[in-house]
Amino acid sequence: MTTFKNADEANDYIGGIFAAGFAHPKLSATLARSGLIMRMNLSEPDTVITADLIAGELAFGQAAPEPNMTLTLTSETANRFWQGKVSLPLAIARGQIKLSGELPRLVALLPSAKSMNAAYIERLEADGREDLLA
């Protein structure tokens, strides 16, 4: 499996899964209740995505709302997570994901994330991106 070609592509796919969640009425309410403003520092390719789960907004780069949670991980790990192939608690324990913030708040969102796995995989398939499938 390869990773994204560049930061724009990582932003499009990883950011896109959040945008889809924000557009879903029931899911967006669940995300907002989390109280999280989550920054993802992705590497390989390098990019920064901030998902303001409260406001339902995305920002790219450092000019974004101040996060109350930061995740540092590779773009490949993020891609595999959204396909349901990465256990968040295990990835944190193994150092594949570095977390700054309250883990219980993030773990509480895992059922919502799992509900989005199929949509993420369908988008990869629809875009002909079998190279990104785990």
C-alpha cells in the first residue's frame, strides 16, 4: 500500500471524512458533543488538519483554531485507521500515534468513526484508489 501523493491529497481524503461527518445530521451532533478541536499533524506527506468538531469546520495548516487535542501520526496510519485497520488504543500504546489531550474523550468517538469506515472505503474505490486500500 502506498500513501497519499502529496499534502493536498491527504487533506482531501482525511479532511473529507470529517467533512462527510459534519454533513450527517446525527453524526455531526455526536461530534459536536465531544467538545473536541482536534489537530492532526500528519507526516509522509506532511500536513496539518484541524477538525473543529464543535463548530463542524476544517482548517488546513497552522492557521487554525487552537486545538484541545493533538494527534501526531503518519498519513498511512490515518488512512488505515479510516478503513478500520488500526486500533486507536493499540496504536497509541505502540507509539504509532502520539496523543496530547484526553484519551477518554477520543475513545468515546470511536463508534462514530467506525460508522464512517465503509463510506471512506467506498470513496477510495469510487476514485479508483485501490493503491490506498489496506
